[in-house]
Amino acid sequence: MSQLLHRAASTARIAAIRSSLSLLGLRGVRQLARGSMDHVGMILMFHHVAPPRSGRLSINRGLEVTPETLDRVVSSLMAQDYDIVPMDAVPERLAQASAGRRRFAALTFDDGCRDTLLHAAPVLVRHGVPFTIYVTTGFASGHVAPWWHVVERAALAATSLTVETNAGRQWFDTASPFKKKRAAEALQGILWRACEPMRAQQTAALAAQAGLDLHALTRELYMDWRELVEIAALPGCAIGAHTESHARLADLDEAAVMQEIGEPRDVIRKRLGIEARHFSYPYGVAGACEQREFTLARTAGFATAVTTRRGVLTQTDIAGLTSLPRVPINGHYQRQAMIDALVCGLPMVLAAQTRALLGAMRDGARHQRTLQTDRAAISSRRQFHSPERL
Ligand SMILES: [Zn+2]
């Protein structure tokens, strides 16, 4: 039930943000954003770029934007006078950031999706802008399967599914479109919370129940090495690393983290003849990568590493080149006004202001509680020390 409530709240939040950003329009967005932040640049994050497809559940929709949206994002960045730069230029741009200098933006694509080659690259090459692809080498080699897509495909293909969890076996009815979506959302939650190797076992079990060929699915969705050679040869394309198995690094011991961070670079060098200088943490949220991972990425020699924590770049990010925030371009927000708002960094400003407000309210509440506690303590001390009582 709490999951349903959380999803309802999330859907309502998406709708509210969508309508308010639409109402603002470009002019309003620019006016609000102007002078309200000290951001010097941003790193935009994409996953899939593909035309709308039918016969899908909406559970992965946030990860997917259309080629037209990508085109609008690049055009909006140019219209708002950003310099679109490669990740190689980000440390220097942060070091030299100053008031009055043009802002910069870097375009990044996680996982090595096949549609980056098919649908994103033509847009990027047409605009003549640089971009970075963070490759999960296990996807490129075809021996790691993306569990979030397996859940969706399994729910679509099967009429029921079971999954083993630490709390026992769970059964899901996937006989109707509504039940498929509900089950897929619940299964994504279960697999998200699971640690390896259980998640890999759950993924394989779901695929087996639904008759899915995991290797074929990975080949359908992610570039193989031949395709990576092709895209890496395009003007402006840089290849970065995104681990071998798309593991949640914070779950692993230090030796395994070093292997996940370091080994893909050797594989990319061998397969593509390219030195990967930039890294992206899988999942990238707080709890999935922390200070230990940021330090290890620096130790491994990466020039930058990016998280999925939302934020624009400020001068202070020069001190955290292996924990850089990004601006996600989300499939739920693809209309022009929303894109202009994202490019302005407005949602990040609003989020920061909301966090500050909530923080102030929490501090206020804490202060209030402290005052009440103090008053109660003083009162009790007064009673205890009351001269009338002694
Ligand atoms: Zn990823």
C-alpha cells in the first residue's frame, strides 16, 4: 500500500511539475532562472533516445526521450548561449569559471545503448557537438543483462511471474495490461533493493519464466564492440567507462569496486584503442556510490566521474571532479518549456530552494522541539529546585 501511495504521489508530482513548467513558458523560465543561481555549467544525462514505441509498459519511460527532444535540448542550449564542450574540457572550464564567462554544457549518454548510435548520433553529428558515451563493457560483450528491461519484457510476455526474495517466494499476476504494469513496478522495486548475486539470479529466473533470451535482449538494446568502433569514429564522440557489470558499487568490497572501475578501461583500450578518461557510476544516487567510490575513481586515474545526483555545476565542483552532479533529461518532461527550464537549471534551483526551505522548517521544528524540551527541563528543574519546595 505504501508503494502505491508513493507511486501516486510520484505521478502527481510529475504532473504538477509538468503543468507548472508548461505554464511558465520560455520567457518566464528565463526570468526566473536569470540571476537566481551561480551555476557555471551543466552535464546533461541521457539514456535511451528513440522514437515512441508501442506495446511497452511505461515503467522505463523516464529513461527514454525521442530524437526530437534531443534535438530540442541541443537547440535550446545553443539558443541560451551555452558552449557545448567535451567532458575533457570540464575540469579546465570549472577551474577558469568566472562571472560573465559563457556557461558550458556537456552531453553524456549512459550504458552504451544501441539507440545512441541509431537515433542520437545523427542529431549530435548534425549539430556538430561533442558527446560522451559511458559504456558498460558487460553489455557490449553481451554477457550482462539489464534487469530493469528484463522485468518489463517478462511482465509483458508472461501471464504470471514468481520471484525469490529474502522474505520468501512472491507471486505476481501478469494476465492483464493493468496487472502487468503493477507487477512490473513491484518487481522493479524488489530487484532494485536486492544485492548481487541475488539480483542476477532473480533476473535469470524471470527471463526463464517468460521465455526471454537474455543475450538477444542485450544485443537488441546495447551496442556491441563493432557498433562501438563505429560510433567512436564519429566526430566529437568520446568513450567513457560505466563498469563491467553495471553493479551498485557501494554494495561491493573495495577490491571488487576497483575491478569494476578499472577493468573496463583496459577492455575499452584493447577493443577500441581508446583511453577512457571519464567514468559514470551505475545508478549514481546516494547509497549507490559514496566517498569511497569517489576516491577510488580518482585513484584509478579518471579525470572526471559523474553521478546521477541532480544539480548544475558551480565553481566549487572543481574540488569534486569524481562526484559531479548532472541534469537528467527525463522522458516524463519532453515539452519545449520543460526543456528550456531544464537547460536553465531551473528545476535544480527550485529543488535546492525547496531543500533549503525544508531544511529551515526542519531546523525550525527541531528548534521548537529543543525550546519545548528546554522549557520542560527548565520547568522540571524549577519544580525540582523550586524554593517553594525546598
Ligand atoms: Zn547505467
